[in-house]
Amino acid sequence: MSEEKSLNFIEEIVENDLNSGKYETLVTRFPPEPNGYLHIGHAKAICLNFGLTQKYGGYTNLRFDDTNPVTEKTEYVNSQQEDIRWLGFNWKNELYASDYFDELYGFAIKLIEKGLAYVDESSADEIAALKGTPTEPGQDSPYRNRSIEENLDIFTKMKNGEFPDGAYILRAKIDMASPNMLMRDPIIYRIKHAEHHRTGDKWCIYPMYDFAHGQSDSIEHITHSICTLEYVSHRELYDWFIEKLEIFPSKQYEFARLNLTSTVMSKRKLLQLVNENLVNGWDDPRMPTISGLRRRGFTPKSIREFCERIGIAKRENLIELSLLEFCIREDLNKTANRVMAVLDPIKLVITNYEKGTENLIGENNPEAEDGGGTRVIPFSNELWIEREDFMEVPAKKWFRLAPGAMVRLKFAYIVKCEDFVKDENGNVTEIHCTYIPESKSGSDTSGINVKGTIHWVSAPHAKTAEIRLYDRLFTSETPDAEEGDFKDYLNPESLTVLPNAYIEPALADADLDSRYQFIRKGYFCLDKDSTADKLVFNRTVTLKDTFKKPN
């Protein structure tokens, strides 16, 4: 009998709350800011929030935290929706913090009327100087004791657009001596004359994240507001707003964010890479974005499995990128058809083969649950093989082609190298072999045993393709933690382009959703840059597994 998987600490909280009758329905939300593309760290939060309501019933809202019109775009909204759906999740309600701008403005008025918020015209430097330090209390703003009437009047004029950016802010009146710096009269509204992607120029004041977030949760009756550990110190403020406004008591819970080796997760830094053309857009296959991983050939299942394996914890840790690679190998090993592609070609001519073209049978995927099926592969007397599969002067224990040596051609025959041709620079350009007619795979009666098997593509039937070999984007496992600029650690070999590879003719019908194992070379997928005249394939991951499984 299989051992039941233990609950993570958030599942324990949810089960206790539902079993005790605290909530009848579990309601979570995923609240991205539409200021960039989602990355693998967001995938962890997506799997957690949607996974909880899949497991315990209830529903998850998708709410865009669009309170900063300067950085937000509809392009990002659309890409984030696509990523969530691609991962296999659906939300009940599509919502926006901007849906609540009128209600949030009303909440701000309520705090002013209660004497719990005031308008401040201090400069940013003046506010910072009065803030204090973690060990020293702050000092009150000279505007802290404005009358309620004056605060209401100025705040109304702020809303009406009578002041320029930065002239006034609205602050909550809490405690300038609080040990929690966020409780020292935080800013809750600022003036920002900028067109919003949804509300246009209706508003010129916008709520700060800490003010909009908890109230939006409350309006939606979110029962469990789950965020990452950097928001632990924000929880006190989250609860304070809800308590003072006397609204539905949503509760915040924090878990450790995903930190992954050999990449950066900051949207600001990812945007830098895009804007400075250091990568080819947000969906560059080297990027940790969900769209980048999708373009590289990762599957939704592999990413969900990765998120499941790393689990939900209360302590920050650094996850090896090799674990993510392990998960995609596990998935593709069972689902990707095996095909043959020659990335660095050299011609092989079988001098005694006179059949013209012969159709051979190849296995699609022996690891597939349904057996994988077979396909027809054309064979002729002229083949492309990998240059690395021939050695003029063979090394010790060399089991591939060399003068006088024999090797098996995958799904085909045993061949023996008889001769080779060089160009004027001394480079081998063509290998001449003979084949053993009785050695055909599946019906071999030759009695000859060879230790090496190589892949090939029939030259007259082959299709050409560009192959893009991707590697880690950074040379450092922790580029964020290194001295200097994180961009100093970009890997100059993160992309290698092979412009003249040869592939099986069946791959001419490849589509963007299919995944393939190029035999002996790794897992690959078709890239969106492909055209009818030029196919482009991306390497998702190599065949070699570097992830060290726990004992």
C-alpha cells in the first residue's frame, strides 16, 4: 500500500479551516502585476493557488494588480492569461484591482473620516528623514494633524487632478514608533498623471500595493491570501487596514519563493535583458519565463511536476536548475518520439548498396505506455552521419567508424569503413563503406557482433534545418549574489546555432506542440521562427541527467 503524501503547512491550515467550519468555501487568488511576463517562480504560486482549490473545492480568481499605469500593458495581461491556461489551470473570475478603484477611493475617504489617514506634502527626502531606523522611532510629519475637513478637501482636489505628480500623498496614520517600519504611516495614495491600460485618464491618483491588495482580497472574499516570504512584514499592515475598515477578514499566509540556480527572477532584471537586446524577447528559450520555457520545449506537466517536487516551505532555499531539467527528461522520455537528425554532417557512401531507396521501419518510442508505434524511414546508398562518429586514427575503445572498423546504422545494416576522402585542407569530406546485406535490423543473420550503433539520415531524402542549442543563461549559479553587474555573468555560449543540419523527412510535418528526441543528441521542439522553407528546432535539454537524486 502506497504511503500517503504528507500535507504542506498551507494545506494543513486550509484543512483545519474547512473542517472547523471557519469557511464553507475555499477561495484563493493569483494576483500578478501586468508589468512583465510570468516566470518559473510565478508557476510555483500558480500551482499552489489553483492546486489548493482543485484539491479542496472552491475556486481561484485571476486578479491583475494594475495599480501602476506607467509600467502596465495589455500585452502583459494577455501573455499572463495564456501562460496560466497553458499550465493547465482555469480561473473562475477575471478581475482587476482597477475594477475597485471607486471602492478603494471610498475606503480611503473612510480612513480620513475616522482620523486614520492624512494628506502629506512633504518631499520624499523629508519623509525618509523622518522615518527613523529599525532601532530608532520615526518622527511625526508636520502635516500629521491636519483636520479631517482639510484632508478631505485636499484629497478630493488630488482626485480631481488639481495638483501635479508628487505634490501630495495620502498616508495612513498608524504609529511612527512601530518596530515594523511599514507601520510608520505608510503611503496609501499617490498622484500619477498617466493613462491606465483599462481606465484611461479617469484617475490621476492611484492606490499603493499595500492599500489595494488586502482590500481587493476582502472585496472578493478571498479566504487564504497566499504570497511569498518578503510579505511577512506586510501582514500587520494588511490586517490593520481590514480591521479599521471593518470589511471581510481575508487572511495572509506566506511561503518561500522559488530561487533557481543559473538565472535571475527579478522582473526588473529580466526586462533589462529584453530592453538591452541581450536576449531575443521575453520568450527567448534561455529566459526563465513560462513563455520562454514553453518555446524551448518544456511541457506543462514537467513544470507542474517540478513545482510539486520542490514543495511548499517556510524557509528560502536555492533549487538546482538540473531538477527542472530532470522533470522534463522524465516526461519526454515517455512521450517524445525518437527521430534521427544529423547536426554536424559528413557524407557516408555505401559503395556496394544497389537497391536505390529502401523503406526501413523505426521505433517511435519504446518507452511509451502504448508501445509508441513505428514509422517508415527511407534508406539509400548516400547518408549523412555525425562528423564526430568517424575518427581517422581511432582512440582506444573507439566503437564507431574508423578505417577498417564496423558499426551498425540504427534501424538498418552493419557497415564497414573501407576508405575516406579529404579536401585540400586535410578535412575528411566523405567516407566510403560497404554494407553487410544479411545484417538488417530485425532480421540479422550475419552473425557479426559490433559494439557501436550510430544514427544517420538518407541524403537524397533529408530535409535541412537550423538547430539552436541552448545552455544556461549565466555562467554563475547565483548571478544575483555576485559582485558587480549581474549581466557580467551572462554565458557567451548560452546559444549555439547550427545552420545546416539534416533531419528525417517525417520531421517536415513537425508542429509547435510536438516534442522529439533526436537520437543521441537530446530533446528538441520546433521553433516559431520556422517557415515552410526553413525549419528551426530548439534543444530543450540534453540527454545526460546531471540532477543528483536524493538517497
